[in-house]
Amino acid sequence: MTVSEIHQALAAQVANYAATTQRYVFPAEPRPGHVWDDARQVFQKACADFASALPAGETPLLFVGAHTRARLTGRRRSFGFLLTDRAWLVLRPSLLAESEPLLFPLTGRASADQAAAAFDWTDFKGFTQHDQLTLGDFRARLTQVLSDAAAVVWSAVSAGGAPAPARRTAADIPGRLRELGLTDTVKLGRDPKQAKHLGKLAKKLGLPAADQIVVAISNATLAGPYGTVVTAAEVRSRDLLEDPVPPTPRTGVDPSQVVVEGERLILGPGQVHTLPSSLPDTARASLQTFLRELLAGALA
């Protein structure tokens, strides 16, 4: 299929939805009779709002969501799901400040479930009350929309050969975290908002002052911070209420063998580090990809 044909297929699909569902679904090329006369403009506004995470060369195809207004700026901003020819971008509303979209590579209907799981559907609570729907029914309707759209696009991009691999476009750590949907999971060592937490964690881990944290996958309770950090030289970790495990020099790690399994980060035989219990199941595969790339020196 050409991009134009994908647009037509998605628009035809949207035209078949009930008006109460169509109110939240905006194809790039809506058919006449869409429930909103300005559906095309809503789609274009969403593309602009998601632009910070939109990988170069990818084509936006469908927006599923709504708008909210930030309290501090008064600016209206899209939130929900933007589908491209390669990925799902997921953006939650932020009433106080701008948030960054999460990115999930398109892999058929399964990727729609992954994107839906990354979204807090209570953000739609006011809309469901207006439509007299339970939040569960509303989520089911829109998740089906995501699944239908993913099937159309995946069929188009994978026709005629093997499915195209998910592309990595960012070579920097913050950009790669956005692409993988890990901005809420991985803390940046140079993030001033995390300085207090990371300082306490570094002390608990016995980290030398000269060895600065690059990233951390960590959490904290009243008992103190815990989790894993990657520095320029080592990987260190501690579990909650436990002493740190022996550090692993990065030079001794084969990045292709790094495995994220449950609450364990396995770097090799006898080299097992601790991940927070709060780590979402949906983030584990992406975290494994990120750590393999980071430890291979592919990200800076």
C-alpha cells in the first residue's frame, strides 16, 4: 500500500465507528461526514504536540485521543495515541507542565495492547462521564480502535517481505529513552530533579565521588533508595534493606548477553543486579534493549 492508500483504509475504518467512538478518532485524511468538521485540524494539532518524539522520516497516520488545557500556560494540548507507519506514540495530559511522549515500535495488534497498557485511562474520566460510559467500556472501545488501526498499518508496511525492524533514530540517551518509552522508568544522572535521590543512592552503593551516575533504574521507600545504576565504569545495585552486591565492571560485560528477567538484571554468570519491584512489566523488553545499547557504547 502507498501512504495515500493507508490513509484511505484508515479513514474508511473510522467512518464505520459509532459517533461516540468516532469523537476520539482522527485519521490524517478523514472522510466527509466525520463527527467533527475540523477533524483534519485536530489531527494536525496532535502531530505538532507529539513532534518532540516523532522520529525523522516517519509518517503520522492516525490520532486517537482528546485535548486538555495546561493550568500554568493555558495552552491546549493533545493527549492519547498517535500512530505512525513505524510506531505508537503515547502522550498523557499534563495539567501543570509539558510531558514527553512515549514511543512503542509497531509490531501489529500486540503493539496496540502495549501502548494501551502504558496509558492511564483515568485521564479520560471526565469524557466517559459525559458519554455515560464506564471507564472500562471506554477503554475497551478505544483499545479496539488502536488494534484495528495497528492491523491495517502493519499489514501494509510488512506486505511483500519480512516485517521491517524497529528503527533506532536517536544516538543520545534522552532521545533513545523517549523512543523506547522509558522516560518515566530510567533516571538520568545529570537530571537536577533527581540529584537528591541519586546522591542518596550513590552513598548507599558506596560509589566513588569521581564515578558519576549515567543512568539509574531505581526507586525509594522510607527505608531508603534501591535499584541499579550504570556509571562510566561500572554497574552497581542494591535491593531494599540489603547491602550492595559486588559491582560489575562495564569492560567485563558482553552487551548481547544482558537480560532483564523479572526484578533481576543479569549481566553474565554470577553477575546479577537488582531492579525495582515497581518496574512495569511492559517496560522490561525496552529496558533490556536500552541497556544492551548503552553498555555497548552505542549511546552517549
